[in-house]
Amino acid sequence: MRLFWHELRGEILLYVRSRELAFFTFLLPMIFFVLLGSTYGDDTVDGVRGSDFLLAGMIGYGAISIAFAGLAIVLVIRRESGILKRLRATPLPAGAYVAAVLGAFLLAFAVEVICLILLGRVFFGIGVPDRLGSLILALLLGALAFCGLGIGVTALIKSAEGASAVVNAIYLPAAFLAGAFFSPHHFPSVLRAIADVLPLTYFL
């Protein structure tokens, strides 16, 4: 346990000091939430405000961004640079190392969820969830599932250079198709907005 806590502190410092990782996996969902919420947060569809729908979607997007994408990229880079092999020669047990890495990413996700709920409360007047126990359990199970997928996908990635491309090709379409950024009722308007910027008008 002493080695685990020591490694956990180190993993948290590594996560915080990695500016690119912290921005794209931690801050980007919050930026999307504020920007998109300012665009259609007051719209109401079937009695549900757009900002309420978006908050749930950004929490899910944060889970796949941190627990799947961020974890997979970090593990591939460490594997290809020989860090994992050198760790095997230290007294740190493999189980303690894996638990510390997962703990650091899950902690980052927990902080992000709190920040998203606070942003929703401050900017869009979204209330605090009623059943916090159920919410915490659902988010924990979801994040652990994404962690398992993140560890599993590292076997498919053969180089550190291709890690970001492979991971983005998986989780960005998944988040888009799952409706993390908008409800299905906003889908046609989003496509029209894309068509105004890109040459997709005739295709649409």
C-alpha cells in the first residue's frame, strides 16, 4: 500500500504536468459544455432543456476522453519508450502500478465531473443531481469500463506515433453518434451548420 500511494502521487503529478493531456482530456469537455450550452442551452425539447441534456453528454464525453483515450495513449507511449519494461525491474508490483495509473485517471475524471456540475449550476442554473449515490455508482462503473477498453486497445496500437490517431478514430465518432454534443432533435440543424462551413451541401 505504501508503494501504491507513492506511485499514485507520482501519476497525479505526471497527469497535471502534461499540458497536452490535461487540455484535451480534462479541459476540452468543459470548454465544449460552455460553448455549446451558450448556443442552444435554453432550447427545450420534450420538456428537457438543451443545457441539461448537454451536461449529461459532456460527463459521458469526459469519461471516454479521460478513461479511454487518455489512458490508452499514455500506456502506449510508455510501452514504446521502454518505461514499462524498466518498471518491471523495480520493487513496484505490477498490480500496484496498474491500480495507481487507473486511480489517477479516475480521480481526474471525478474532478472533471464536479467542475462540469458546478459550471452547469453557475452558467445555466442546472440543479445538483438528486440521487448522488446512483450517479456516483453509474459514473464509476462507466469509467472503469472505459479504462478496460483503453487498456485493451493498446494491444492494437503498434507505435507511439499512431496512438493518438487510432484512439481519436474510435472515441470521437462514438461520442458524436451517441449524442454527447446534442440531442437527436438538433441533428438536422447541426448538419446544416456544418454544410454552411464545409462543401457538403449537395451531399446533404
